[in-house]
Amino acid sequence: MKYFVSLILCVIGFQSFAATGSASQKVPPILDGLALKNVDPCTDFYQFSCGAWIEQTVIPENKRAVSRQTTFVLDQTDAKLNQLLLAYASGNYSTPATEAVALGQYYKSCLEVEKTQSTNVQYLQKQIIMLKNLKSITELPRIIAQEQMAGFDAFFSFASLQNPNDSSSVIGNLAQGGQGLPDRDYYLNKDPKSELVRTQYKAYIAKLFQLFGYSTANGIYAAKVILDLETRLASVSLSIADRYDADKTNHPVTLQQVKAAAPLFDWEIYFKTQGMNANQLAKMNLEVPAFFNELNRILLSQNVKDLSLYLIWKLLDGSADKLGGIYEQTHFQFWKTQLNGSKQMLPRWQTCTQAVENDFGYALAEAYVKTFNGAKIKEKTNQMITQVKQAFEADLADLSQGPNAWLDINTYNSALEKIRLMAQKVGGPEKWRNYSKLEKPGANFLFNSVYINRFEARRDKEKIAQPVDRTEWYMMPWEINAYYDPSSNEFNFPFGILQPPSVDLTASDGANLGSFGGGTIGHELTHGFDNSGSQYDGHGNLRNWWSPATKDQFEKRSQCFIQQADAYKIKEVDLNVNGEQTLTENLADQGGVKLGYMALDKVLASRPEGQLWLNRYTERQQFWIAYAQSWCTKARPESLRVQMTSDPHPPAEFRVNAIVMNRPEFARDFKCAAGAPMAPANRCSIW
């Protein structure tokens, strides 16, 4: 099921930062003394906690960044999953999985992609001829639907959505899309770097067209047409900040209202091609009406030949990395090198392992969870969840009465109900996806990827007009990440993040509650009460449960975080953090750390502090160091720029320094003088 962009709120974000490296590297401990640098923690806590690690770390040529928390663990995970896939590809099914044969075939087809390159190029040439022969816009709806079902993002997207106004049901959702670059601002910004990216993008488009037989002049013409069209789509697309505001994306409509938004587009043919029936189309959501108004104007003003160039482009760009050779290299050169800074491709085994993880992951997950026993770590995680939830209830009480109060009693009661209704999933799914309707993979990697995309598209559409399946997971069990879903009021912690350096059964409570209790559990819990999640009630319905006065206080306090972020410059790329864009994640980081520390306070009220770490750092100090070290990251400037312009998660440096500077407990624990950079006179606080 697809959701509003605001609804699945992850702790890490930009997960591909942690693309794997050498499987022989050692996973770091939850607390790493070798990462510490001789820097005053009250001046720059990120450098104090991570500086030595950053200086010692070399980003491999095939990476755009390295993360201390994720890279080495994903390293081991890739190697582990690769062993499963190698076994399946050779006919060894000793680790059982329902789709073991198909998994082995999918992986093998990726390894041997060069063998089918000629067949695939001929197939794409036939598709190009068909698209070049389009005569009328009346032919577009069927073709756009087919491209979308095959996994090619043409013009917009259509998928299932948990109804924001009735969280028990699923409806269809029409959303903005069709743009190749990471975010709309790549098309609209006028700074030199954005101009350069657009120039490189046009060159990439032209070259890919030339590889498929277009002349240099025709390739350049196609690139101009495509960039101009995508820029038109970008001009009516919502910003990242606006996409996190459900009030701006919640537009319940009927089929007739969809037709009225873009009357030149034959929606009947489009939905028929998607396999939809009348009952499924009775209720829908139109995320951005202005986007579909512009789609109608494009159909009115753009000639069919130019529109066909755009559809050809989507087909070629979406296929190039599955063809091998010069096609894959050209794709890599723009998307991974020019845009993100990677210098080399991953080894083929790794590329193909990750392809299975991304495309066929729920089948592979069934095998993965059978490779270890996670009972003890699940018990520890559930214990920390309880501790953090109890801390939030105590925090609510404090914020509704006494000197820190800003919540009125009715809003307090609604917040209390929401936290008590909040559900949790820990480890991995308990039921597995049924792939019986999947066209079975063969020897052709491109075709196999289309089969998977069609299967997933059909499976997704079948949910529409059905009750919500509360057992479904939206994250692989090996991922070093977590998410909160306000439409279900639940958070999810997969096995991948439930291991060092995120969680360690042998480490102190201080370290675990810093790295994971506050940095992950508290973060995800706070997403239920940030500027986006707070729009949903305890049952996951979009409903205002705030009094006007309390809502006004929330928004005023949020402005402090926005201004603080806007003033923070990341020197490596000479860019300031975008306070509006990152507000949701900044509020979750701030609230999460506070809750983790409150949970530690309660633990230490019942016993003395544990032993010093490195004969120097108290358990309370370990809390802060573990939190900071969970974010140690070294990124290439290109990748960092992409993150700062297209991701709601701010850079790691900000996620450490801007959080601890707002916590008086940090200043107390490290004896920071008032007015020090990490102990400013004016602090921001909400939860």
C-alpha cells in the first residue's frame, strides 16, 4: 500500500548512504573510543564524538558515503543474503523459502545480464517504434498505465492509500510524479550547482537516446523537450515541506471530479488498463489538484511526438541499468557519479544481491529471518519501548501543568489516548507475501524486473476498497532503520537495527537508551506528535484533536526549530539546513532524545550509575556519546548536497549538535559553561 509521503516517517532516511563495502570489515561497538577526538564537547559535540572516526574513514570508490551505524552491518547483511542467493541459484535449498527457486533465478539473471543485452535492446527498439508512431493523445492513457504498471514513472503515480479520513479502509491515490531528478527544486532553483545538474541531466538524456540510434541533433532535441516537460510538472508539484502537511494532500474525490481536473485525459481507459473496477473507483484521493490541471494543459499544448519522446525516455532510463555494458555505465555515470559522487560501480554480486533485496525483498525476507534467533533482542527492545512510552506519558503530564505547561487538558487527554493506542512491530513479519500470481522469473533480468513490478502493482491495486491489513510491513527485516506510520499509529523496528552498534545487550542502559531508546524509539514515537503526525488521532484518522490555543503554541514553538535550522551552515557544501524541509525530523530528534534521557533518569533512580567507560565517562555521558556516534557519517559533497536539497532528514552533524545544544541535561552532564556553542542562552523545546 502506498501512503502520503508524510506518513511513513523513518529515523535514518537516505538509507542508500549506507551502500555496502567490504564484507570483511568489523561492525563497530555501540560506544567507540577510537572515534573520539580531542575536541571540547561543549564546542562541537559531533566532532568530539565522531571526529577521529571521520578522519580515519575513507569512502570507498563505489560509495557516496559511509555511516558508522549502518555501513558495516549492511556489509555483513549483503554477504549473508548473497550466500542464500548463491545457494538457491545453484539448486541448494537447505534454507527453505517459499520462492527459493524464483529467488535463485532472479539473482542469476542479474549476474548474467550481458547474455540477454541484444534481446533486450531489440525489444526496446520495438517499443520506441511503437511510441514514435503515436497519432493522438487518446492513445496515451493506455500506454501511461502500462508503463506505470511495469515500473516506469510516467507523468504521475496511482497506488493504494490507507484512507486518511477512515483508517480502516483503503482507497486509490493519484499523486504528483513523472520527474526524473530527486526533487522539484532541481528544476526550479537558479543557483550554479542546480544549473550544472540540469546541464548534466540533458547530456545524459541525449546520450541515452543516441545509444538507441538517435542522431546527435535528435538526442539533444529530445533532452530539451524532456527537461522542459519535467520542469512544467515540477512547477506545480508540492515542496517536501508541503508534502508533509496532510491538509495540503488530502482531497477526497469521485471519479467525476478526477475527470474534471484533467478532462483531456481518458481516465476510463487508464483505470481499465490498471484493472480497476467501479467499486474501487468510488472513492479516491487527488493529492495535488493543480498538478493534474497542469497535466491537462500539457495535453492541450504539447504535440504528440514530443509527448512520445517523454514516454520513450521513461522506458529507456528505467531499463538502462538492467541492460549491462555501455547502457548501465551511462546510467551509472549520471545517477551515481555526477549526481552523488560514487566513483565506481559495486561488484556484480553486490549489485545483484541488492537488486533482489529491493525488488523481491519480501520473498528473501522469509529466508533471512530463519537464519537467527531474535528472541532476546526482541525482549530488550520491547522493554525499552515501554520505558520510552512511560517517559512520554510523564512528559505529557509535565507539559500540561506547572511551569512548563502549554497543553490544555483536552489536548492532553487526546495525546494520552494516542500514546496508549500506539502499536509496535518488532523483528520481522509473521506472515509472508503470496507470490503465486507472479510471472515466474526466467533468464532475462529486464523482463524479470518488469514481472515483479507488474505483480506488485496488481497486488497494490487489489487492496483498494478492502479493509486495511494491519499485519503488513513496509520495511525489510534486515534494514537498519525504523518507521512510524501515523495512519496506523504504529511503529516498526526491524531486526536489522536491533544489533550493534544500534543496540547491544552487553552495553550499559545509558548507551542503549542514547543510541536506540532516544535516537530511534523516542524519535519514532515523537513522529506521532510532530507537525505531520499530530494531524492524526490515535486511530490513524486525519482529525484535528488540538485546541486552537494549544495548536498556536505548538506552531510558535516550531518556529524556533525552523529558525535554528535555517541559521546552521554545513561548511562542506556551503549550504544552510532548510528549517521548513527538515522540521518533521528535527522535532522527532529533539523529542526522542529528551524521552530517552527521561527513561534513563528513571532507571538510574532505582540504582547507582554503572561503571565509567574508558575510566572517564559516566553512564549519563555515555547516553550522549552513543547517540552522537549513531550518526557518525562521512559523505561526498555531491551526495550531501542531494540530501540537503531533497531529503527531510538533515545532515548528521546537525542531527547531533542541534539536538544536544537544546538539552540542558547535556550541558549539565558535560559541565558546559552557559553561552558555550552547545549550551546557548536560548534553547528550543516542544516535547
